[in-house]
Amino acid sequence: MPDRTLEALGLATVPLLEPLAYPGPPVPGPSLLAGDRLLPLRPAPGGVGRWRVADGGTGTGLDEALAALGQPPVAARVPVLALGSNAAPGQVRHKLTHLGLPAVVPVSPVTAGGLGVGVSGHISAPGYVAAAPYAEAGAEAGLWVTWLDDGQLRAVDGTEMPNYGRALLPAAEFPVRLPGGGLLPDTYVYYNVRGILSDGRGRPLPQALDQPALLTRLLAASSRLRDLLGPAPRDWVARAGADAGVREAGTRIFHEEGWLLPERTFAAYDAGGGA
């Protein structure tokens, strides 16, 4: 049987501990994160709970596998879109186990309608500048969805808020399509309450660069950021990660440079931190 540990698969990166590695490698396909292991899932008729866990043999149903691990079935979980490090199994494992929770999470790539992926309007606690969604009619984005139980959802809320809110996006406006073509019901997403960074021309700056390249671009665009956090990305994450005051000052510079685009759409769907 192949070694399905995150370490063996090259998926153990934790951007919270390695900020320049943000967002970390995501799951390569539908999967069940089961502690230290990542088990492939095969979509099957009858809903996500009946997807097959392809771990040798003929495969067990996902709900059966969750029950065998002592964890809630898919119907007792909520779908939460992931577009940054929350799609990286190493990061998810670290977040949950650090809080004493089981790192047992179904996850799958999806195609999300009405959404784009931009750059967060603040500097996160580890020092990186994370991804954040924005609403755009007619757009489609390749994202991931995680199915979280109540305890896991509260835990992730605690890692995201207050810099992010959690919105429940109506499927009619933001259709989320699973592998095989099925559509999810209304889906949660975390959005940055300050907004996202612009590209200097009034459009969202796409989250298309790795973290060192993104920080290099931001440093080149602002002498004030260079003075505060430069000259190089490694200096940025070292200083920002060590000092909340530096992070706050850098975030203020984003605003004072005129880079922030407010994201008002998601606030109308804010779930207030409750499932």
C-alpha cells in the first residue's frame, strides 16, 4: 500500500510556520484528510457522503470512513470554500491539531461561479499577505471546498476573524460545481473585511504570484513599505511576523497608498461567525 502521509506526498508544508511558502501545496484532487494521511476520494452517485475512499481494495463510502474514525458524516458538516492556505492539508492539520481537534476533513477541488481570487488588504500574523475573494459576475475560479463540523468551523473562525468575516453565499448567485458536475448548496467563504488590493488600475490584484514574488512587487511599489519591511521578502516576513505593530503599520500603508478596494458584496451575506 502506498505511503499516504502528508510528508511522503510532499503536502506537509505549514505556511503559518514557513510564511514565504504561502499558500502551501493544495490537495491534488478529492481527498479525505485523516490526521497524518491524505486518502483519495472517487466521486460517486448519491451525494458526497457516498463518495468512495480509494485506499486500496474497492473503497469505502466516505460517511462510513468518517464513522470508523469517530467523526460526523458529511450531512453534519458545512461546505466552506478555501482559496489560500486552508486548501493546504499541512496547514489544515496544523490549525486543527494545535487546538486539540481531529484533523479529519473531506476536501475537493471545485469551480466557483461569481468569484475571483485577489490579495488580502492586510498583513497576516505570520507575516504573509494572504489570498482573499472578491465578487465578480460571470467569473469562475478554481477553488477548493472543505466540509467542516461544528467544532472545526468554530476553530477556523478563530484563526480568521476579526480580519475576515464568514459569508454564506447563495448558490443561485455563486454556483459551486463539484467534480462530476454536481452543484453544492449555499456555501461559506471567508472574506477580508478591509477589502482587497488593487493592481493600480482600479482592478483587483490577482493572487497569481507566489509569496516572495508578491512581496517583491509590493516592496517595489512603495518606498514606505521598503523602509518598514524591506529590502527583501525574507525581511518582510521576519519583521511582520515578530511585531503586531509593524503588521498594523504595513496594513495602514496599503490604505494610505490608495491600494485598497472595498469588498461590499459579501457583507450582505455575513453569517456573523455562527453556523
